[in-house]
Amino acid sequence: MTDGPPRRDTDLAPHELRILAAVDRERSFTAAAAALGLTQSAVSHAVRTLEGKLGAVLFDRGRHGARPTPAGERAAAHARQVLRLLAAMPAEVREASTGEITGRPVVASFRSAAAHLLPAVLAGVTARHPGLAPQVRIVRELGPGTAGEVADGRADLGIATVDPTVEPLPGLVVVPLFEESYALVHPAGHPRPKELPLIDWDENCSSYTRSWWSEQDWMPPATIRVEDDTVVLSLVARGIGMAVVPGLSLLGAPPGLAVTDLGPKPPSRRVGYVTTPALARTAAVRALVRELRSAPLPAGLTAVQRPSASAAPAAPPPPASAAAPASTASRSRRNSAAMPSGV
């Protein structure tokens, strides 16, 4: 017989984690019960049991539904990460037994990377591994962005902008893949494009362009704001304004655009992949990372020298002769540090 209070049971069952994640997603005990095929009382009992095991209130209950507390948000993120690893377990066992890589890993990506980088990667990885069926989720690169999707357990792999001046979210593996420069886009043939309004979108405002932006005395503040870079380019092509955009956004741009370099030291950003140490060891994520690191880059992007990463074995560099489709926009390249007087 031992002294002291009885030991509290803190073992968490998978069904409890699924209920926790469902309530967090639905923001309602009733909606979570419907989604899981359970009764509302069973969901309420499971959450109360979890709160007892974890020693914290996970949801604020009220007429508004069920809102996660800070403790609940963290618990739900851990629950989703554990559930993602549990979901990968059958495929991992099968791969160890047969060598076949299967599964449905979720890749979170911002729009331009999903449109111009991922198609070749997904085509390559599914050709090598027919049992692999990656799912792509488009996420705006605002706030935590795609890295937040991985950290919160909503994705296995993220294609993210990598800002070297900002600490990555805790518990993530972050590996840069390439760097892309920004350029000025304006209507082709416009007599005075620098007098046009500046068009911008929220995802374009970042620390790696902000310092450059503040030094440009020729550039007006943005007077037209939209939510998507494709809308920016469409408006520019129609002669409505000018914009400063990164290289990926220019791929597949509509006709009617002229592209001007922003001097010998233009603003640039890095793009890479993000995952967790545990997910990096799964066969599906390793296969995706290998394909990402070996796929030829679209034209205009510069590969970042790749350090040895524990997330995947080193892959051979893309062949020097690999060609990539060029932008459909006409490009007038200039090397002045400020807006050219003739533009």
C-alpha cells in the first residue's frame, strides 16, 4: 500500500482525441456529435473526462456553442497531430513489410506554389508510388499560414514562405527550397505607368519586402487592395494599376503585362517546406520531400543551397538542362535601383 493521493488516470484514448478535435472543429458539442455519429451526451461526457485527465477546462460552453480555451486550443492541436500519426500507422507498417508507399498525406500550400510548383511534384510522386494519394489544401499565407496548418495537426507537409528573420513555430522542421525575386508589373504599352495606382494584396506584405518598400520614394501607397494575386495581375493587365509581385505569381500571367526588374538588389523571398520531426520520418512525407527537392524549378527561381536535413535523404539536383515554362508576360528587364524614368 502506498501513501499519498491516488494516481489520476491520464491515459488518453484515440476516440477521446477524435471527439476533442471534432468539438474544436465544429465549435459545438451537438455538431461534433452529429459529425461523429454519437449522442450529444456522449460527447459532453468524453470532454468532461478529458478535462479531468488533463486538469484544465478545454471549452467555454454557452449559447455561442463551445469555444476552445487557450488550453483547449493547445490540446486540440496535439490531438490532431497524434491522430495524424495514428492514421499513418497502417501505411507505415505496410511499407516496412512490402516496400509499397501508400496513404493520403495532406499538403498545405499557398496559391501560387500550389499552381506552379506542386503539379510536377504530385505527378512525379504518384507515378513512382501509385498507392499514394496526396491531398492539397490551399491556405492563405497570413498569420501562421501553411506552417500553422502543420503545427496545428491539419496537414502533414506545408509549402511555406520562409522568413529567416522570424523564429519558426516550435516543433517544426523548416527547410528552404528556393528564392524568388519580386518585380514590377505594369500594363504593356501604357504611356505613364508610374502614375497608375498601386495594387496590392494582404499576402504580399511581409518583413522581407517591407524594408525595401520603405526606401522607394517613387512608389505610392497601395490604393487598391484585393485578396488574390491573380486578381492583381488581371487588374494590371486591364490597365487599372501597377503592382510589385514575386516570381511565382508571374508564372502563367495573363497577356498585356510588362515586367520590369527592380534593380540589382530586388526584394526577394524564400520558399520551403515545413513538417514535424515525427511526420518527417513517415514514408509518405519522405517521398513528397524527395520529389520536392529533386523536381526542376520553374524559370526565374533560384535553388537555395540545401543543408543536410533529417527530414529526407538528399536527392540529386535537377538536371541543368531541365526546361521550365516561361511566363506569358512580356519582360522588359532594367537594372536601375529605382523606378526607371522611362516607365
